[in-house]
Amino acid sequence: NFRAWERCRLCQTSADAAAARTRFMERIQTTVSFPSRHRLTPSPAEIEEELRSLQDVPSRLRQYVEAEPADPPTLQGEYESLLTLKGLQTTVSQYLQKLQLLREDCTGDVGSCSPTCVPARGQTCDTADMLAVPLLCYSSLQELRDLFALKLQVSMLHQEIALQKVMMAELLPVLEPRPFLEGSAVLFRAIHTQLCEGGRRFPVLVRDEQLD
């Protein structure tokens, strides 16, 4: 690169020399990434792409943590585990800082046009650069934990409903009108326990007395 730059610098100020310098600088800029002095605000599409790339980060970090032995057998192993956990902690801090920067970038831009966008009469703003999915921002980590707890409760309720439907399809035909057999009360009580959870879902009275 140094020799190429010297040859470029010694060229005369002609059109060919200027074009050669331009091609040289473009090649250097595409090869080496120069950090900018001032961070540019990314577009909504770039923010969305960054968020997609961060979605798998928690699962990957969890795999790294679970792969570490809880009680290393040697001091060397314990030292290596501490170094690994320290590196993971640094990585988490970097990702959190990145998320904070993305949150600051998208503040005021979600669901609205750019302040410099002035559409003509009868036209709407171009939404190509807007986020395809609204970005959710949480005020605290506890709020996020509460949300996941509620989602878990909803998932458990869906599972209970599905199980209840299966048991109803299998057990309700047994209650169809038919001559009572010996021991039917025990069977009915078992069905009541399974379907109604002992009366927790709706009040039901089951008599244990056998008919004479």
C-alpha cells in the first residue's frame, strides 16, 4: 500500500492521475474499515437488521454458560471457567450498550415519517425505510420478566385446555344413558375428578350411595 501510494503521489495532476488516485482511495476504503469520528444514525432498515442479528444472542450465551462445568475438578479448570465467564460478561455488556444505542436511534422514529419528509398533497410518505415490525421498548428488566411470566401462564392454560378436550372426548361417552353397572359410582367419581378437578371448575355433587 505504501509503494502504491508513493506512485500515486508522484503522478502529475492530470485527469488520468486524478482518476488513478480516486481508484486507489476507493480500493483502500473498501479494504480497510476506518472508524468514523461521529457515529451516524442508522436507518430504520439497518436498525431492524441489527435487531434480527441480536435475536439469537441470548440462546448462544446460554449455551456457553451451560457448557461450563459447575464444579471444575482442578484449579486450572476453575481459572479457565472464570476467564470464560468474564469474557461472556464483557460480551453481554457490549450487547446491552449496542441495544441502548439502537433504542436511542429509533426513539421518535418508530411509526412516523422522517422530520425532513414533506409529502405532496394527496400523497403519503414512503414507508420503505420504516420498521416492518413496531419496536417494543421496556422500561425495566422486571417488566420484561413479568411479560415472560404471563406468556408462560397463557401457554400453560392452552395446554390445559387441549388436555381437557382430549379427556372430554374420551370420558364423556361413558356417561351416556345406559343401565348402571356395579361400581358405577366409583367410575363417575373418577370421571368427575379428572374432568372437573374435584369441583374446582364448576360445582358438581356426586353421590356415592349405591342404589338398592
